[in-house]
Amino acid sequence: MAAVTLVDLTQVRSSQYGICVKKRIGEFCALTGNGSQEPVFFIADPESSVGTGRFPRSSIQEMFIGFSNSPQVLCKSSLSAALYSFKKAIDKKDISNVKIVTSSRGRGLFQVYQELLFTSAYNFEYSITFDNLSCECCPPADAKRELSTFLQHLPALKGDIAILRSSFISDCFGHGFSTRTGGISYIRTLSSLNLFCNPRRKDSRAVVAENLRRLGVQAGFHPQQFNLIKCSHASDVWVMGKPAPDSYDGMVTNQVGVVIAAPGPDCMPLLFTDPIAKVIGVAHAGWKGTLMGIAMATVNAMVSEFGSRPADIVCGIGPSVGPCCFTLEQDSAREFHAIHPDCVRHMDSSRPYVDIRLRFLERGGIKPEHIEDLRIPHKSDSTLCTSCHPELFFSHVRDGLNFGTQIGFVWIK
């Protein structure tokens, strides 16, 4: 598998730079041999002599004549900036195996950045080399703060943040459905406002946290009040204030200011509001959860736990994959056909097209005039199929396993 080596020179005392750099590069060249195919990066402290007239980048590059890959020297304004630049470079080459040459102190610091800026999709190996030349490094708290500040100053990608809202939901609630624009995620299928960190993908916790912060600024909530459903594609509902199950696809509360949210790259994010009892709920409704009744399970929890009446509840149905793009095996499609024949097209084919957009709520007592199936703004006849609109939405169906996530969110003002 492709790998990359990152040589950390930020941990070396500035008085030792010239001698140390030449010595360590010589050892590295001898160890790997001039035929090495692996790219090499050096991270240098901007306060050091590396990259200046006293020890220019060309001095490092000259030592790698004959290598198939010339080294890249990252002399950025901060370690956060250098590591972010490094991550973008290896992501462009789809490299996941990283060897870091540093000191014992440096390893502790890099492991903080590894946790914040990378995921378990990457493999890290540490080589402790500079202990006798190392300097004091900043503590982890400073690293977290530095990275957060750096990410906050990055420009947004793909335009500004755009939030879709339901005209049915009362102003006593804050709510919205996010789209994919206005964040900082740069990986193609996750770009740009990805709001979920999956350890198997390459969008990190810190990047997703910054995306959420930017969404909160635009929508009017604080990230510390934010709670996202832990999906299992079933019908469990968490009543906030009670012990939380390990996973759940519905969430309800009557707590003021608490933001609850449901993910929806193709599955439906459902928002439920009761302006009379001041209760809210969210549900993540994929095809499995839809068949298992997650929507009505969420409504029933609002009724049983907080005294809501179904006739008072308003529901906003967010973007999801449409029947134009979503297919299922015949056995699963047949279950939707049993609910209503209009849910399925081409029932006789091996993979019929299925409409998962809800048809259960009216049966449960929700008034039809209280249900809004959102449409694209200025195109009222156009459904919000996530797969059909790559400029607006993420989609598992369209993008495969490395997909991003938009959300539906609501809170009581």
C-alpha cells in the first residue's frame, strides 16, 4: 500500500537545525535508498532557519537528487496549518499510511493532531529519532485551540451556507435542513458542509466540528447544545432526560434551547413540532426504519411522554432519495407495495423503484395540512431527491460509501 513519511523538524532546537537536518536526511537517505518511491514531507518551524537564506529549502531538495519523489518542505505559520496542508496533499494522492519521524515529546503532540485531524481510515507509525535534540512543545490544549482557530479562518467551499426551512413550522421553534454548501470539507464526495464524522472516511472530527459551528452561526444555535441521532436503521426513540440507548433513530424533548437533529444523506430527516405543548421530535427514516414505523414511534413518544396530541403535531419532511433513483430487492419492495401500490414502480423488475416518502403519518392522526414535503425553492413541483441534485445534497446512492451527510435540526426557542 502507498505510504508517506513525515519528518518533524519543529521539535529540534533552533541552534541545532543546520547540523541536525543534514545528519537526519543523510540517515534517511541511507535507510531508504535512492530508489524510494514513497513521498517525503518535512515540517519546519517558521521561526527556524529552514526555508531561509541561511538554510534554504533547496538545500534539503538537493540532498534528494536521484529520488523519484522530491521532498516537500512545509514551513507554515503554525503546526496546524502545516499538518492540514500535509493532509490535503496525501488525500489528493489517496494515501492512508503515514510514518512520522519525530521526538518523544513530538509524538505526544502529533497524536493529539492525529485524533483531531485524521480518522481511523489512516494508519500511523511513529519513529522516535530526535530525543537528544528536542525542545519543549506546546501542550495538547493549545494544539486543540490552535487547530480550531486555524480552521475557523479557512474560506468556505461551494458558496455560502444555505438552509431550507418549512413554512409550516411555528416561529416559536428554530429549525432547518442543511445543504452541502458553505463548509470546509474538501474531499470531493464530502465537500463542503459534511456534518458527520465516520471513522472509516477521511473527514475528521475537527473539520466536521467547524462545519457544525458555521451552520450554528447561520441558523442561530450553539454547537454545545447540539445532539445528533445515533442511527441503527430501526425504530428506537430516545426521550431526552432518560438514559440514552446505545443507538436510536428518533429523539424527543421538551427542553428549551436543546438542539436535536437527524442525519439524512438519502434517508429522510423528519422534524416534528407541537406548538401547543411545546414539544419537539426528530427521526431518521431510511427504508428499513420506515417499514419499522420510526415516524409514528417518534410521534407516540411525544404523546406518551409529554402529552402532545397527534392533531397538534406538525411534520416537516426533509430531503431524501426519490423514487427516480432508489431501488430495492423485490421482497423489500413488496412490503412498500403492500402499504400503497403507488409506493413502487416496475414491481415485476428485479429491483423495483421505491418511494420511501412517508404515507403513514395521516393514519396516525397527523392532519394532512400539518405535513410538509419540502420542495426545492422556486420549484414547487420538484421534489428534493438527494441523488438528483449533487449541487445541493450528499447522497449514498449517488456517491457510494464515502458519502457526506446533511441534517434536519430543530429546537424550542
